[in-house]
Amino acid sequence: MPATLIAPPAATARPAHRDGNVLRWLAAYTSSMVGDSVYYIALSWAAVQAGSPSQAGLVMSVSALPRAVLMLGGGVIADRLGPRRVVIGSDVVRCAAVLAVAALLFLTSPGLWPLAALAFVFGTVDAVFMPAVGALPARVTSRDQLARVQGMRGLAIRFASVVGGPLGGLGVAVGGAAAAFGLAGLLIAVSVPLLVSVRVGELPADDKAGDNPRGTAWSDLVSGLRYIRRHRVLAPLMLAIALGDLGFVGPLNVGLTLLADERGWGASGMGAVLAGFGVGAGAASLLLTVRGRLPHAGQVAAYAILAGSVAIGALAFVPSLVAAVGTALLVGLLAGLSGAMCGALLQTQADAAYLGRVTAVSGLVSLGFAPLSMPLSAAAIGAWGTGPVFVVSAAVCGLGGVVALLVRDLRRAELPK
């Protein structure tokens, strides 16, 4: 049974979207995410200017390895030190690193090595930052508001993806990569005082006793993995998320690019399809933000995964760009709904003392394993074409929904009222 969090008084007095404490957290998270988007634009531009396209691609991928390798350890740190403290420290380090590179680029042309070093630092800090970000909502609101907070977080991510790109491009146009890095650092810096002002609740005594604070970090990691493996909802939920991401990431990234080239839609057509997906995902987040809770959460997640997998498979066979945009909107709506419900179930089913490690495992699946499907999808499309690969990917994704339906405890899982 998930432990009940002793939430700040304001969190229990009003819905999350009207709670100033939650809104300060949301503003901090949004500013940090927009800063991240600007950072990636600046990094890619600076890397292309300083080296060849292959070297730029290598710089962009440097952060992936430390993030994947250290993610589980980051979950242990988030649970041991507290997610608020870890998020604040991570944002301070990320801000300092980005501003240092901005100053270096402003003063000289150092080549690729500081960019690679920055990417490595970002990936290392992300391994701690991301589990802490996932664990923090449970400390700033009550459990009955966590589903709504998940929707609000989804809206923040969509906002960052829409606003961050143009802001990064504007920074590059005005002052080059140095200005864009400076803008990214300032946006991340804005999050720090906001996070400092956020009040967090303490874990109840029974929840604190669930982990031995004097144990080693390794024993904490093992106990966290054991906790997930033995949990009747979290264990199958992790499998459903893994299958859904493995089937989703390839087609909606490299597969969509190759499909647009094959159909002659061009970059603008691919952008329209991606926009359709973004609108659908944003609508799902808005629904959860407004409603706060959907009944039969496990079943909704399962059927949304299944329906979304069908839409993914259909995307390779639509006859026109307009139909592709409409299908992508449906994919975004269903994927956004299933993702929000899975995220809300993770938040509400896990004991707050384990949320950092639970989020780390989920993040490792999504950011460590799922991206491996992208080169495989590209190679498979080159050998067999877009249609068969999209169908196979849809089948893998659909298996996640099948798991959610077959496991009784997950199928019957509900969000708290």
C-alpha cells in the first residue's frame, strides 16, 4: 500500500492548478525545460560550426552514455538527499557549466573539446536530475493531486518544445552560439530561486523506515530494485512502459523522417506531422490537468496503448499528408494519454521514499534502452521499407497494452480520489 505523504498545508486546501506552491514548482520546471531546449539548439549549432557533421553528431551523443550508466545511482541519491535539494543542486551545476562555455565561446574559438565536455557534464548531471524531478511532485502536493500534476508537467514539456526551439534560434541569430548558451544558462538559473521558495512535505515515520538511512548506496539500490520487482502494479507497469517506448521511439523519430522523404512531403510536411503529434499530446495533458483524475486508470492506459499502436502502424499507409497529420494527432493524443496515466500510476503507486529509484528505472527504460531502436529501425526500413517496420513497431508497442490488460492488479489500478 503506498504511503501517504504529509503534504504542505496549501497542497491539501485547493486543487494543484490553483495551489501557489505547485505553481512555483511548475514555473521552475518549465523554465528549466525551456533552458534545456535552448541549450540543445546552441550545442548542435556550435558543434556544426566547429567540426564536421559526424563530429557534431558525436558531440550531441556524448551525454547519452553517462546518463544511462549513472541513472540508477541518481535515483538512490534523489531518495537519500531529498529530491528538492538534488534538483536545486543539479540546476546550479548545469547553469554554471552552460554559462562557462558561453563565456569561453564569447572570448575565443576553442573548438569541439569544451562542447564535448559540456555535453558530458550535462549527461552526468541529468542522471541525478531526472530521478529527482520525478520524485519531487510527491513532496509538493497530496496524492490525490498527483495525476493533475502529471498533466501540468506534460503541458510544460510541450510548451518548452514549442518555445525553446525559436528562442534558441533567435539567440543564435542575434549573438551566435555564445548568446544562445547564455540565454539557456539564464533560463535554467531562473528555476533556482523558484525551487528554493517551494515548500516540501516530510515523509511519514513509517515511510522513512522503509529504507535504512545508514545502509550503503548499493544496498539502497538493491532494495529499490527489489521493491519494484515485488510490487504487483509497478513491476508489470515497467514492462508495459518498456514495450510501449520500444515500439514508439523508432517510428516517431527516424522512421518518420524516412517516411516523409519516401512520400515526398519534405521538411515542412514532416514538421506538420510532428505538430499534429504535439497538439494531440498536449490535448491529453490538458485533459488530465482539468479533470485531475480519470477512473479505471489501468484500463485507460492499456486501451490507449493498444489504440495508439494501431495508429502508429496506420501512419505508414495513409494516402496523403493531411491524413498523416490527422493520424499523428491521434497518435499524440493516445500516446499522451497512456503516458500520462502510466506516469500518474507510477507516482501514486510507489511509496514516496522509493520514488527517485522508481523514476530512475522508468527513465532508464525510456532514455537508455528505447533509443536503441532508432538505428535498428533505420536499418530495417532500408532493408524492408517503412510499412513492415511500422507494423512490427506497432505490434511491439501493443504488447505493452496486452501486458496491462492481462495483469489483474495493473488492469484494476486506480488513481486516488
